[in-house]
Amino acid sequence: MLTEKKIGAAFFLFFSLLIVTSLSGQDTTSDGLLREARKAAFDQNDYPTAKAYLYKALKISPDYADIKIFLGRIYSWSKEYDSARYYFNNVLKTKPDYEDASSALADLEYWNDDYPEALLVTEAAIKYHPGSENLWVRKAKILNTMRRYKEAQAAVEQALKLNRNNSEARSMANRIKESTSKNKIGITYDYVYFDKQFSDPWHLAGVDYTRTTGIGSVTGRINFANRFKENGVQYEIDAYPRISKTFYSYISAGYSDNVGVFPQWRGGFSLYANLPKSFEGELGLRYLKFSGDPTLIYTASLGKYYKSWLLSGRTYLTPSNFTKTVSASYSLSARYYYGSADDLIGATIGYGISPDDRLNAIQLDNTLRLISYKAGIVFKRKIAKFSVLTMDASWYNQEYRPQTKGNQYQISIGWLQRF
């Protein structure tokens, strides 16, 4: 007959065997403890347990650099910056050429807004590793934040020379290019032919001037158009204010007294976010006013840099209480960069009419729900150090009356001069 003492002894023996079995199955080497620390930190978000594993690992291997670096990163994530610096510097003291330690320390100083120190750490590491594309990207990111744009462009171009398919470098190059020159002048011309909808082609020409300021770029633009056998002029201003390392915005406004050739008023606002893993997201709205009630349109987009590609998708959504014209439009685009940030070929497919399309936004002034399909290609080429040529062609298939469709063909050419 089982007594209380025998039952207690049995439970004690069972749990003792369970604990022994568990411990015997655990890898207690320094490498094994490092793996356990990574699991605790990344899978369970349990930093105290991760640090406990790393302390045990350091007792076994006190000179193991990767353990110290990971411990320093955990201290960084926990906002214990002095402890993090201690471990990073401890590694660099004995191994000044250890790239991972330099990268970790540079990241720590960068996210704490000590950009000069982050730059010093990165430049010291590049002396040991001039072929490290990741260090060059870090340098470009730091210099861009410090608004030393020409140096940032040189650094990111070096990264792309080492690896043209580096997604982060490609993303950084596109962000930097708009800031490298203080001034830009652009000229564009568009020709649009309709096989059925309109008997006369459309002509649209524009000239713009962009000035890079301390908070971002500002562009003034004048558009001239001839459509519906009428001439019109539109005045626009666009700005891209920076908010932080991660966020920047887009603000736009336009006016024309030639309603019918252009909207009377147009405006826009978007918030952009530079996301991890070379993603970029956007949320915003657009405003259009023709002769009647105004229209509000909401937009969202997501882009991803993959090697030498930029892949993106966008939608515009119009609530039905604002307009009966278009409820939604969608587009997908792909761009391949074969050289610098100004050298690319691309393609776009889409459904619906975009309020950002200066050529066709006028057709949103319609009480009918029109169906429109689009396909287009674009070619961009840097002709000289500060000159860029752009050409694109598009095809639209549009329902301009109920169950009546026509084709629209567009050819555009543009020239950009930086100085």
C-alpha cells in the first residue's frame, strides 16, 4: 500500500530525472549558450534570460568576441548604452579590425544622434575593410542624415560599385540623389493621341524649378496644356519636408483658372516611412476641385528594393459620398536600375485613373464610373554628370461612355538639369 512518503519520494525522483534529462540535452558550450541567447532574445523577446546565457558563455570563453557583441546589442536594445559601449569597445581594443563590433558601435551612436562619433567609428572600420559594402552604406546613411549629401552620394556609389545588387544601397542612392544638388530645372512635353474619344490630340508642357533646403526640397512648376481645343495654365508647388531618420512627407498644391483644361484646385499630402529590409511605405490623401463639389481621394503605396529592382504597388480609394466617378484605382510598377540612381528602365500596369496623373486627372470630372486600363514603359538615362533624359510611353484603354471604349496613346520626353 502506497504511503504519503512513498508518493512524495516518487514525485521527487520523477522531477529529478526530468531536470537531469533536460540539462543533459542542453548544449552548455559557449556556442550552444550563444544560440540559446539568440532564441531567447529574438523568439521570446526575453532579454534578461538572453543575458544570463551570455554571462555563462563568457565564463567558458571570456575572449569570445561574438558573445560580447551580442551582449552589447542587447544592452543597446535595452537602452543601457554605457554597458553596450563597454562591450563593443572591449572587443575593438583587442581586435580593432573586427567589423561586426565596429558596425554595432556605429549603429549605437547613430541611433543616439551622435552622428560625428558614428562617422568616426565607420571610417576607422573602412580603413581595415575598404571592400565592405555594408560599411559604405552605413557611412552614406550617416552622411545623409548629417546633410553632407555629396559625400553621402560618393559613399553609396562606392557601395554600388562593390555590389550593384545591394538593395539597401540602391534604396539609399534614390533618397540621396534628390539632395545632392541645390538646384534643378526640368522641362517636359507630353503628346496624347485618341483613336475615338477626342478628335484632337492633347499637348501638355511643363517647366519646373527645385531648390534643396535644410528641411527638404521645394519645387515650383508651371504647366501649359492644350486639350478640348482650349489652352490653359496651371501653377503648382510641391515640397518633401523631412521629419526624422525614418519619416518624410509630401505636400502639394495647385491652381488654375482654366477649369476644364485643369482642375481649379488640387492638393495632396503623404507621409512616407523608410522601413526595414529596404521597404518604403506611404499613406496620404489627394484633393481635387473642378467646377462642382471637391473630391477627396485616399492613397497608399508599398515599395521594395530587391537587388537592382524597385517593385511597388499603389492604390487610390475614393469614398462614394464624394464622387461617383471612380471608386478605386490600382497600379503595379517595376524599375530596373542598370547604373546610377538616374539610369533605369521600368514598366507599369494599372486600373483606373490616378489623381496624380497630370495628363488624365481632368477626366475624373465626370459623373460616370469609367473603366480604364493602363500599361506603360519608362526609360531614364544620365547623359552627363548633372543632366538626365527621360522618355516614356503609355497606352490606355478607357470606357469614355457606358460600354464604349477607346484607346489613348501617350509619348513623353523630359530633361533635367542639376546645378
